[in-house]
Amino acid sequence: MIHSMMDHAQLHAPLFEWFDRSRADYPWRRTSDPYTVWVSEIMLQQTRVASVIPYYERFLERFPTLADLAAAPLDDVLKRWEGLGYYSRARNLHRAVRIIVDELQGQIPSTVEGLRNLPGIGRYTAGAIASIAFGVDAPVVDGNIIRVLSRLADITEDVGKSSTQSHIWEIASSLVPSGRAGSWNEALMELGNRICTPRAPDCGNCPLADFCQAQKLGVQEFRPVKTPKSPTPHYDVTAGVIRRGDGRLLIAQRPTTAMLGGLWEFPGGKREKDESLIECLQREIREELGIEIRVGPQITTVRHAYSHFRITLYAFDCQYVEGEPQAIGCAAWEWVSPSDLERYAFPVTDQKIIAAINNGGQTSMDFHNRDA
């Protein structure tokens, strides 16, 4: 049976042999420093490895130590994270390092339990940091490992169910080799990333092919089993590039507890039913900042996909009319010159608006990323 085979750890030798021969040279693998391992694991959540590398290097250039990150303002942290998406990861990382400096004498916890007490660190991230940086015999389960183990054990239950996830964690835990958990976890993840891929897995070059139950049955393409996703909702959203007489632009900062919290944006919001785009924008500006504007020509259209919904963002050139801006539906606001926009951290959609402003023309842009 597959579980008996797994329990006897017959997978270790072939996977380690393959990993030692084929492992990718990622920058975070050149160190065992807990802080840099932590940064890499947070960045790698829900993001492709190739996308992470330049952000990882730039982030550590600016914040080379935990103390440097803790001392930095959140605005600076978000600016360095700009474009990577899922901004709650950056906010939680910043909160966590400040807790470590203020309450834990600057020492990152070395246990899974201690790590999980920090903001933004769940079971997977705690296991990854503990095993890779501290040598703890802890398992990890991410999307790659779910796929590998689902195929090895031919798991026929929906991996979205909590019972199935618990089962996979049990298998992962039973496979961890004493004293080599970090390398084992990295090897399993890399196997899923490079060989045991979601589509057309390269079974002919898989070091674990002889042990794979799904491959023996010819059902590897159908594992893991997942419930089909519901249709992704779509919303129309407006944004105003609001100018006043001296040429400055009005930008607003999103509340830190909201999606994209702490980032700056051109104010606006979601269109309601039977509302025109211009009516939507005027209402949103009134509700968010308490001012009146005159809506002018459309600057650009940006189509964007988030984790659970899609938007079409319509940005308009607007003129400030009256009222003193107030932080009603935002954390803060500022009048800034166009040349100063680069100092602020903006979501990808607003970066596209800035690009359209700089180009001086009307454009339509499609962009797919997942900010949060």
C-alpha cells in the first residue's frame, strides 16, 4: 500500500539524489539566515518564483536586516513591495518584525509554535522557516506539495476539504526525514514546480515515478481533485485624477485594514446599479473626501484580475471645484505634483493610470495580477 511505502521513507534517497543534482540556484538558498529565509517565504506565497527574485533582491538591499525593516515606515516598506501584490503580506511582515524587536529582544522564534504567533505566519510558512532556517523536523504543505502527494498517494478526495488537507499534512509529516527536513521540503516543492506540474507532468524524468500510484493508474492529470470554481464576479470601478489650479493632483491613502491597505490611489470606487460612470465618480469622491469635482475626459481604461474578482477601471481627468478634502473614507490625502507620484506606493491599476498620464494619451490596458 502507498501509505506503508511512504511510512518507510523509501522516497528519500531518489528525491535527494535528484535534488542534489538538479536544484535551482535561488538567491535565498545561498543563506540560512532566518530573516532572509522568512522574507523569501512570505514573497513566494501565491507568487511565481521568477517574479519574486528581483523583488527579493531589491527588498533586502533596502532592508538588509530585521532591525532595518522594523525601523522603516510602512510607506517605505509598501513602496519596495510595489507591484508584487498581496500587500497584506508586507504589512504583516512589518508588524511581525516590530513585535520581534519590541517584545522578543530581536530574536526570531525558532519553533513552529513560536513562529505561528506572529502576524502573517501560518502553518506552512512556520514549517518552512523552522525547517529551512532552524533545522526543525517540521513538514510543509503548499500547492506544489499538495499536487505531488495527491498523485503519489492517488488521493481521490477534494483537496479543498479540511479533512483531505489534514490527511495530506499527516502524509507530509510522516515523510519528513530526521535532520534533513529543510532540504526535503525544498526538494518536494521543487519537484512540484519543475516536474510534477499541474498540466502534462514530466513523469518520465520524475525520481519518484516508481512510487506514484496515480501514474500507475494513468490518472495523474486528474489529481489533485478540486471542486470547479464559481464564476468570477466583475465590477466597474471609477477613479479620478483630480487637479487643482496649481497643477497638483489629489491622492488618497487606503485604510490599513482594507484591501490594498496603506497604498495610495487616485480616489474613486465601485459603480452601483443603474449609475453612470460620471455619477459614480462624483458620488464616490463626495463620500470619500467630501469635495465636489467636475469630471472631464476619460484618461484610460484598465482591466485587472484580483484573487476572487475582476474589475474594469475607468480613470477620468477631473477638476477640483470646492470643499476642503477630508479623510472620510480613506486614511489620509495629499495634494502632490505629478513628479512626486513616484515617491508613493500605488497598486498596479493606479501605476497604469500614472503611465497613461505620463504618456498624455487615452489608452486601454489589460493587466492580470493579484493584489490584496
